[in-house]
Amino acid sequence: MRRTMLFLPGNTPNMLINGDTLGADSIIYDLEDAVSPDEKDAARILVRNTLKYMRGKGCEIIIRINPIESDYWQADLEEVIPCKPDLIMPTKVGSGQDVQIVAEAITALEKRAGIPEGSVGILPLIETALGVEKAFDIASASPRVAGIFLGGEDLTADLHCKRTREGQEIFYSRCRLVCAARACGVEAYDTPFTDVEDMLGLEKDTQLAKSLGFSGKAVISPRHVETVNALFSPTMEEIEYAHDVMDAIEEGRRQGKGVISLRGKMIDAPIVKRATQVLEMERQMFGGEDV
Amino acid sequence: MEIVKNAAAGTLESSDVLICVEPADTLQIEIQSVVAGQYMDAIRDAIEDVLAKAQIKTGKISAQDRGALDCVIRARMETAILRGGSQS
């Protein structure tokens, strides 16, 4: 469950050390845009030490590395892979081959560090027009890919358009990413809403992302975590309905019924699938037995 | 390894430490900390441990600490040595 992924600048100790207390499902230690070129060395050592000595419980750790066109990405990986972060986020990914290059580098470093191959996943950041068009190739490039993530700011610069509050300019890209991700059986994550003060705008943007099929959203401020978590969580009504669906299925099986209905509506495979997803989220949010 | 040029790492922001290293004939460590009363020994231990692991025996090290945790002090020390040091 990654309803929220909170970006934290990789060279800022007071944010890194408190990251796992801010309520986000995942935290992203950023070695890319949040770190100036002359501080890349300091940031990757600081992130490595934070991972090594201060790893929080119950909060997934993602490391955003520099683009493979840069001189930094391999050093980023060499420093952090031995600490086994949950996911690596390569940036400006434009093809499946980009993902494979990163995956091969991770494999070599896992072997060198003596950690099981495949321990570290990949969450490619798609933030160029080419990346959007190649979303399916990117999502299916490696079994390490856990999902794909849309980066709206760089994307709009690449599209030669202005990033707006309403986000019409990235509507196509959002839809394309969700479709590609679902076709590959991985998750899709939405770009952050970058106005920290505009809570109403955040709410609308998050509702739109959820309605399009995204599984969660990145945030750049701890202030946004609560709103995004709430909107990407199933409501109590949805949870109760999901339980009713599973109870009805069980009861129908006991009675040997071929067709099962609930509240006057036939329960078909998509309804069961949705109910299963809701109950899995309930389990992750509140604990309990696997569904 | 030895310190061959002046270098610095870290900041004076809260929870961070600014470490400066420079070449010297002996090992000198100067520490200023907002939590010196409680943690001076632990800060010194962290600095000395990083120096020992890098096998650095000489140099002037100054640390201006703003309440950095052990892992942050070690990271900043390591970075300062990386920037100012050379394999002897």
C-alpha cells in the first residue's frame, strides 16, 4: 500500500531522521533534484547512514537516484544498495532499456553485498514525453518494477506547456500511465500537487488521480500526507460492502448457487476483485488476517 | 589515508554538524556543540572512530555541532575526509 510517498531532500538531516514519523506509507530519499551537484557525495553518504542506523519500522524506503545520463547514478546505487532499500526510483526514464540498465546494476550490487537477488525493486519515474509513450515497455521491462510514477513538472516542461492547478495538460499522460501499469499488473502513482498551501486544490487533484485509477500519489510536504492518505483509503461504507460481498459469495457457495446477488445486484468477477482489493487495503491499514 | 587539503562537509542547520578538516602535523580535534554538556564524549567517539577507520593519524578537525545524531556526524566526517583526503 503506497497511498502517499513523501519526498525528503537527501542532504537535510533534520528531515531525513524524522521522515518515518510523518504518516506517509513510503518516504522517498531524494538524491536528484533536491541535491545540488557539489553536494551529491554528501547526500548519498548521509542517506546511506540514515538507512543503516535509523531505519524506521513500517515505512517503506524509496531512493530517488540521478538519471542514467548523469555521472551520478552509479555512485548513488553503490552507496545505497548494500543497505537494501525497498525501491530504487530511476529518473527521466524513457525506455524499457533504461530500466534494464538500472536493474542489471542493482543485480551486480546485490551480489557484491551478499543480499538476495531481487530484494530491491524499481519504481521508474516517467517525466518526459518519450517516457509517457513508452510507458508499457517501461512497466514491463523487469520483474523488479513495482509500479510506474508520473512526474508532472519535468513532463510539462518537455511538453512545452504550463503546469496548471487543474492539470488538463497532463490528463492524457495520467490516463496513459494508468493503462500501461494495469496492463502489466503493476501499480501507478500520481505526480505531487506542488502548491503546499492550496489544500482544496490538493483534494481535487487527489480525487481526480484516484478516479483515474492511480494507487497513490507522491507528496512534497508532510502537510499533504493526511489528505492524500484519507482520499486513497477505502471508506467505512466501502469496507462494509466488501465484507458483505465476500460473505455473500461464501453463503452462495454453501448453498451451491451459481449466481449470487447482493442488495438486488448480481455479484460478478469485477465486484469480487474490487472487494478483495478493498479488504487487502483494510488489512494493511488496520492489520488482521490476509484475505 | 591522510588529509592533504582543506575541506568541509555539513551545515550549521539544526540536527546537522559542520565538519572542517585541514592538514596538520598532529591530530587535533576541536568540538563545539549545543549539546556538549550531555554528548561531548559521544561526538568525540564518533569523530575518532571515523578517523580510525580511514587510518588518519594527523590533521586538524573542527566540528560545529547543532544537535546532529551519531549517524549524521559519521556521514559528515566521512564526506569531509573524502573531500580533503588522499590515499597515502
